[in-house]
Amino acid sequence: MTQNLTADDQKRAAAIKALDHILPGMRLGLGTGSTAAHFVRALGQRVREGLAVTAVATSEATAALAREFGITIVELNELRHLDLTVDGADELDGSLRLIKGGGGALLREKIVAVSSDRMIVIADESKLVGELGNFPLPVEIVPFGYRVTMERIADAAAAAGCAQNLITLRGGEKHPFRTDGGNFIADCDCSHIPHPEDLDTRLSFIPGVVENGLFLDLATVAIIGHTGGVKELPA
Ligand code: 5RP
């Protein structure tokens, strides 16, 4: 049957499908963004029906939403280790490499993903790309000396062979966007990122860079909503 799902329907369908991976007693990581919010609401419905899970949120916004839906939220320090994280993405490729951080939560998202046995990424089909980079790469940086740090990020993108390296401070210099950790976000428009691992390594060596939005070797499964339903990768 043809369903013709909108992008938001696709996000919701992917989020609901992710519930198939949830077992009673699991320690979960909850992502940030509109797709992750669909998952939190769907999970909250299950919790109201009696499912017992404990969760760590990747942002204050997700923590507030989860509590509203009756999901027990604790600090990562309390659990230390998570069974599964479910989160959205701004882009993903066929190898399940991701760009994240469009919502500014990339630092907590990466800490939580790295603390999990498995990460499921949920997304609508527009997020699935042949090569990463069309979505500007978010890089969380400390405010001190941010212009110098941004120049170094642009140099790293060029050295890693990116098609371009146009960098902007999110929110602009007058009213810079602040992350939950009080840092800035530099968005690096690379157009194409031919060597994500190389760029990730180069960015990690820049003083002033707290974390970047490349999530490599973290997602184990992707659930993609499309106009006719959902599909899982790897198939
Ligand atoms: C937030 C993220 C989000 O997962 C990403 O921006 C996708 O958002 P959405 O689900 O609203 O499309 O990385 O930092």
C-alpha cells in the first residue's frame, strides 16, 4: 500500500519502530531533536503501560520532555554504562557514519553514545546521503579565542580534503548560540567530506575544540522512515 509519509511522519515511524529494540530493565540514552522527541513520546506511552526503563538524556530539553512523559531520568554518573542509545542525525551515510549537532547537543550526545553498548539512529530519508558534508559540520568550541579556533577548524577541513571550508559562528557574534555546557558552536560548511576519519582526527587535536559532530563507528543500526514506511540498515 502506498503511504506517502511526510518527513515528520517518517521521523515518527522510525521512532516507533525503534521501540522493537527496547527490553524491560534497559538503561537507555535518549537523543535530542525532533526525531528523538518522537521516540521519547512513544517510549513514554510504553512506560505508562508498565515498561520499566531508566534513561539518561542528552539535553535539558530531552530531560524535561522525558520527565513529562513519566520516564525516569538519571545522571550518566549514576548508571555509568548504558545498554542502548536512540538518537537522530543530521546526515548519515551507508556506513552509518553520522553528522550530528544540528540541535547543539553533540557533546552530550557523543558522551552518551560512547557509553552505550549500541546506538540506533532514527531519521527520515532526507538524512541518508552518499557522502557526508552537505549539512555544515557542527563543532563545539570554547568561547575563549573562538576566532582563532575557527580558523584552525577551517585549516583542518582543507587539509582533510573537504570540498570547501566555510565556517560560521552559530547565532552570530552578537548573540552566539550557547550549548547546555555554555560553549559556542562553529558550523563548518565542507560541501563534501571525502575522509571523515581524517577530519575527525585533525579536529580532535585543535585546542579550543571540545567535540565535533562526526559520529564514526558509533551507530550500529539505522532506522530510516521513507514515503512508504521504514527500513533498517544494515538490511
Ligand atoms: C541534535 C542532533 C539531532 O539529532 C539532529 O539535529 C537531528 O534533528 P531532527 O531529528 O530534529 O531532524 O544531532 O544535536
